Amino acid sequence: MCSLAEYDYFAFLPQQTPGSSIKYYFELVNEESGTTLIPENAPTTCFALETAYEADLNGDEKTDIFDLLALLKVISGSGANSGTGDINKDGKINIFDLLSLLESLGAK
Ligand SMILES: [Ca+2]
Ligand SMILES: [Ca+2]
């Protein structure tokens, strides 16, 4: 983690497996006030974020609007399921995969 400005910091996380959950907390050490944990009862309670799922349905090594169209075709029954439509890996292809794909697109 590095400082960008007085109260702004930047941290870089290494690449994670798509669909994984990252839990984190902050430990602030100040010579005057000691150690502060955020959230207060960390690490019992942590912040969490979910990484985006891979959603390359058409196999062109990128996730874009064409993958969204391919998934819509699978869900509507007008397109073949290539086996990559289960984006959230729950064993079903449905609206939740569409939401995961939209989330992936929004993360870019
Ligand atoms: Ca693609
Ligand atoms: Ca699914």
C-alpha cells in the first residue's frame, strides 16, 4: 500500500481466480494514537469483495457485448450452450449468469 495524498492510499492486489472472494481489513499504526483496526473488531469482521467471473462465451479471449448476446441466446433457447454460459458456476444457466456477466462488463 502506498500513499497518494494525506488521507489517500493505493493498494494493488495480485490477480485472483475469477469468482473468488477477498476479505480484508486495515491496521493503522500511528506513533501518537497507537493501532487502529478498521473494521473495529478485525480480523473477526472484515470487508469483502467478489472478483468478477470470467465470461468469455465466444472464446475470443475477451468479455464484451458479444458474450452478452451469446448468453441471451442461450437463456432464450435460441442459441447453443457451449458449456461456458454457467458464469457463476452454480450448475444452471439463468438470469443470475446474465447478472454476473453484466457485472464483469461493468468492472472493465
Ligand atoms: Ca468473448
Ligand atoms: Ca449459473
